[in-house]
Amino acid sequence: SRFSAASLLDTALTNAQRNELSGVFKRRQRARRPVLPQLDYLSVYAIAVNEENAAGGRVVTAPTNGAAGVIPAVLKYHLEFLSEDPSRDILEFLFTSAAIGMLYKRGASISAAEMGCQGEVGVACSMSAAAFAAVMGATPRQVENAAEIGMEHNLGLTCDPVDGLVQIPCIERNALGAVKAVTAAQLALQGDGHHRVTLDQVIETMRQTGQDMMSKYKETSQGGLAVNVPVC
């Protein structure tokens, strides 16, 4: 017969042992500090840019205003924690991200009204992943691979801003886009650049997905979170 882990634990331990084990877990939970400084800064950089955008301040539209926090967050993260030659790295980062962005603009779109949020935060994540990989010493194949991974796992992302404002879920989504970009670059750097899915294929897939996506999930605030989150 099969036993669940919980039932097996119950039969194997006495009450005293269970209480002692429970106390250990509680002490560990109290002692744990959920702080990962570098990742926290990465998120904060992205949120700061998008808070500025939400407040009507000045931001760089790269690739869009709604996704303007991803690229500067990843660049700032690299400069603060990793870069040994900031002047060179800034140029390489920006040129690489711009090149990837042009591929999306020519092969699909960077408009949420056409593609949903995959065309904004998804593209920003892909651009940042490629740029981060480049300044970390990646080969051209690895750079392409990083860009592909960054988009592949944003395919189908909807644009459903609450009350039509670029705030919820956009601000937090930029933070997650920045974290995913760094992770995508790290994955690419661990490989040799060869991947099952190519960047051209994922751009075409994004285009087709955007065309098939219902209009209520493309910046209209007529579906998704926009109709399920009450506006106070």
C-alpha cells in the first residue's frame, strides 16, 4: 500500500518529536531574512523608472513607455555590481539592445495595441537579456540565444492595465521583466549558443500570437485584470 509523506511522518514520530521538529522549523523561519540585495536592487531600479512614468515624469521610451524600466534596470544593475569598464559596457549594452529591438520592430511589433504586453515588456526583456549577455562576454550565438530565451517565456503576455493606467500590473511587471532578462542571459552564457528555438522563430511566433490575441487583451482595459480588479 502507498502512504503519503504526511501520514508516514505521523506514524514515525512521537508527539514530543513532532513538537520538537515543529519548534525547529519555526525558529528557522524567524531567523530567515528574505533579502537578496542584488535582485532587490534590480527590481527597485525598474520600479523607480516606471513610477516616474506613472507620475508623468521623464523616461526614455525604450522600447515603450510601459516597458521603460527593464533596460535601464538591467544596465544599472550591471554597472553597479559587475562592470569593470562602465564606458565601454554602456555603449555595448545600448547598441546590442537597440539591434535586438529593431529585429522585433521589423519582424513583428513593439506595440501592446497590436501584440499585447509580449510586445512591450516581452521585447524589453529580450533586448535586455541580449545586452546583458553581450557585456558579460557572450559570443554572438549566445547573445541571440539570450534574446530568444527572454521572449520565449513571455509569449502570450497580455496587456490589461487596471483603469487604463500604466500602473497595475505594469510597474511590477517591469521588475519581473528585468529579473527574467538576467536569468535568460545566465542560461545562455552556460551554453554554447545552440538552441532548439531560434530568435527568428520566436519573433514570428510572437507576431502570430499577437494577431490571434483577442483585442480585449491588447491595451483596451476590457479584459483580464482590468475588469477583475476593482478601482478604488
